[in-house]
Amino acid sequence: MTNNLTVVILAAGQGTRMKSDLPKVLHRIANKSILEHVIDTAQQLGAGSISVVYGHGGERVPQTLAHLPVNWIEQAEQLGTGHAVAQAIPSIQAEDIVLVLYGDVPLISKETLVELIAAAGKDSLGLLTAKLDDPTGYGRIVRDESNKVLRIVEHKDASEDERQINEINTGLLAVGRNKLAGWLEKLDNKNAQGEYYLTDIIALSVQDNTDINTTSVDKIAEVMGINDKVQLAEMEREYQMDQAEKLMRQGVTLRDPRRVDIRGDVTAGKDVEIDVNVIFEGTVKLGNRVSVGAGSILRDVVVGDDVTIKDYCVIEDANIGAACQIGPFARIRPETRLEENVHIGNFVEVKKSQIDKGSKINHLSYIGDTTMGSKVNIGAGTITCNYDGANKHQTKIGNDVFVGSDTQFIAPVEIGDGATIGAGSTITKEVLAGELTLSRSKQVSIKGWQRPRKKK
């Protein structure tokens, strides 16, 4: 939006009701900290700078989120929200508009903040409000007969009449830096909590004849804070329902939008179907006509068109080509690439391997550190023995190779095009193209042998 915007995020609360050693703002929604959600939204505004005010003893917050491009400001004593914002004032340019956000309010949207910033100016204050059926515990917006804002009164300090007001202060506001700094200097702590309330600047702005322009939010979840694990779970579900709705708006069929978790970014083509209890993490790209079965987990995956992922598959950091079939109960580990029309069956694990077009690994196998050609058939129970206890070794399998069940490839080893491996073989040397290779011990039957039996 503008480089003359500074965002100040208050994240110094102790969060005692979370009953956790972890600072409140580091608890997670969709596998990302609450505070990081707020910072991500602030970054979308194009602000010149973002400052986060954290609490004394909360060094864990800036340490954990040190990768984020924000200014960390310590509030050594927790003396209230007004005192917290005052800690950031010295680092803010005189001509800036200051937007105040809260580190425990993760679902605020960019669109709502754009409206709030537009309501602010050098000579006016933008204030975000909301109306609640039950406003208990929230500061009330007190207006005069002409509907102008007079002040905000905290619930603990409100009279019975004031507690009947259902328009509440969300705490989010935007105002010019110099006006804000002047009001912060005038705050006192003569209230039930003995704190310097940021909300008291509203009454000071009225005294200064500063226009207060309010904007409102329709979706209450946007401005709901998190103070305990119940609210954390509620906000998780709100977030997930938002993500599910976005997918459905793209045309994705969700069998039950309440039972899909999106912990990252998901994009999808046409006619994609997602069954229940599926988890997406990181960046996931789904092509057209993709089907994802129940209970599957996809993490940082690119999936081509017409792919079927059956129930309970785990796919991570992989590229799945068009028309592949995977599962059920398959695991595709990082650095795997499947070309088109590859079949990976039940209880098959593939790791750091390239599987070419039309190859099949259908049952109970492990393929690791392998380059496999096209139209290869891997029998049940086949494994690549790629680790010698210290180093990983490569297995190279050519095109049109047939591998019988219960085969072990002792890497490094290379199998030529068109080779056939007999079932039950242990392959330790190169197999030439077109040959049948097998290694089996002689079958022996011992006459008269008795199976051991327990003594009665």
C-alpha cells in the first residue's frame, strides 16, 4: 500500500491461561505460529516496517521467528497496551501512519485492514469495531447522540448501562505517528488493572477534536483473540473452514470440508476430489481430475493430471506425473519423481528415486536411491539394499525389466534393459540386458523331522 505505513504488533502477553511453557503467540494454527499469521497478513499491506513488541523473558519469540523481516522491540515490564505501543514510537518516522495489530489475533484479513487504514489520516483516527451478541469482557464503544465516538470503556470499568452496549472495541486502530505519540504521553493507569490502556487514546482524541472514523468487521472470527487451548482449537477450525471454502470456490470437491486440514498453500485444477481426513502441508499443487483418498498426507508435492492417490498414502517432497496410481497405504519419500502412468501399490515405500513411464511397483516393496526405466515390473517383497551402514549406494534398473518377488538388490548394482530376475534372488553383480538371472539355495526336505513341542 504505502511505505509511509508502520505496523506495530503487540505480542508481549504472558498467556497464562494457555497453561504452557511455550509463549502464547508461538502456539500454532495450521502448523504456523499465531504471531506468524499476523505478520504474514501485515506483510501483504506493503508497510515500510513491521515492529513486534514482545515481553520480558520472551526471548524465545524473536529467537524462534528470527527469519522474519521484522523489528523486535522488548517491553521489559508489562504495563499495558498503551505502554507497549510507546516502546515502538521512537523507531517510527514522524510522517508515518501507525497500524496497531495484536499477535494473538491471527485471522484478521488484509481486506479488513485496508479499509481500516483508509479510515485513518494525519488528522483522523481509524478504529475497527464489531458487534457481538454477548460482549462480556470486551471494551465498549461509547457514542453520543450524533453517533460520534466519545470513548472506550473496558468491561471491568463499565457501568451497568455501558455494559448493555454490544459494539465492542477490537483493539485494532490506525493513526498518524505524531498524534499517537502525544496521546500516549498523556495516558495514566488509574483503572481497575493499574495499566496504561491504549484504548484511552480515544477519549484523548475526542478532547483534541480529532475525527474518529470507525470501520466494522462482519466476520467476528477475524478479530477474536486466543487466550486458551479451547480458543486455539476454535480458531484452528475457523481457519480450516476458510481454507476449505477457498478450495471449493476453485471447483474442488471436498467430501466433508470439516475434515480437511490445510497447513500451507494448495492450488488445484478442475474436477479434483478430496476425501475425508486429508492433510496438506507446505506447497501442494494438484492437476486436473486428481483424486486424493481418505487419510492421506501430502507435503510439498506436485501432482499431475488424472492422478489417483488412494487411501492412507503419505507423499512428501515429490513430483507425481500424470495418470499415476498410488496406494493405498503407500509412502513416497523426498526427492522422488514418478513419470506418467506409474503404479505404486499398497505398502510400497519409494525414496529418492526416479521411476520412468509405465513402471509398476505394486506390493510390499522398498525402492530407495534408484533410477528405474520404463515399463519395469517389480514383484512383491522386492527391496533395494542401498545402505551399508555408512553410505548410500545407487541401484540402476533399465527399461522393460521384470523382477520376481522377494528379490534383493545389493547396491551398487545395475540391471540391463529387458532383463528378468527370478523370484527369491539376491542380486550382487551387474545383470546383462535380456538375460534371466536368479540366485537360489537348493531346496532340501529332511525325512522324519519332528517339530518341537511344548512339554505338558
